[in-house]
Amino acid sequence: MDLTVLINRARSGDVTAADSALREVYEQLKRIALSAMHGQSGQTLSATALVNEAYLRLLPGQSAPIEDRQHFYRLAARAMRQILIDQARRRSADKRGGDWVQTELNEQIGGVDGFADVLAIDQALVQLEALDPELAQLTEQYFFAGLNFAQIAELRGISERTVRRDWDTARAFLRRVLAESPL
């Protein structure tokens, strides 16, 4: 059965469909979670817990149906990003600005010494999304979901060359915003 049908049935309360959908996407979601968590120091959330929490956030029936695989993975990446940001905000509030969660960007985006905190990245992505939602979505897919350019191109139905060109644009914007933000 098609993944989107299973997920939409699960969102309507079908427990069997929810189990089948989770079995089908679990490994991909775990890979996305590991990628999203890569390089974060002091992380208390495991990849399994992140997958479970993200999947549970995707199941409530009050939101619009999932259109296709691309839409599902886009929502999953966004859910994981939001969970990590929420956790960073809680930790930041607990410490009153000290010991923020750090994430290594492996020269993907850049920043001071290749490091920037999760909240600064989120703020930069919010700014990018206001200017160009597709570039922000590409960044989520590449940075948070850990998809490569070929996978993103396939999901978006465009050429890999276009994805690379869009990534260069998004990365330049994010580098500029992160360089301007106090870390």
C-alpha cells in the first residue's frame, strides 16, 4: 500500500496503518534524526526518541492530508527541527543564556569557526523562509534531513544542478545572517 495512504489512515486513527507506516519509514526517519543531531554537544535526546516524537507529531488528524513522500519527509524534517529547537530553547531558558546547544556545520553553512547554535540557525532559516520558502525547504532537507543533492532533486522533480545552485544561494544567505548574529 502507498505510504501516503497509510499515513493518512494513521492520522485518522487507524492503528494498523500507523504501525505499517512506521515500519516502512523508520530507517529513513532514524537516518534523518541522526543527521539532524550530528555534531550537537550535550544532546540528551536520542535519535530513537527524536524519531518517535517527530512521528507522533505527524499523526494528529487535525492537519491537512499528506500529499506524497516528499511532503511526508519535508514534514518529518520540520518536526525534527522544531523538536531540537524546542529542546535548545528549554535548555537556554534553564541556563539563562549559558551553555547553548552547539551544532557543527561541517562547512555546510559556515559561521564563526564552523559552529553556530541551533537557535541562530533557526532564526536564519526563518528569515530565509520569509524571502524564499523553497530555499528554506531545501536547507531543511539537506541540513536537518541529511538528504543529498540527488535525493533532493528526485523529491523535488528538478535537476541536481538546480539543487546545487539553489543550495549555494541558500548557504550564502545563511552565512551572511549567521556572521551578523552574535553567537
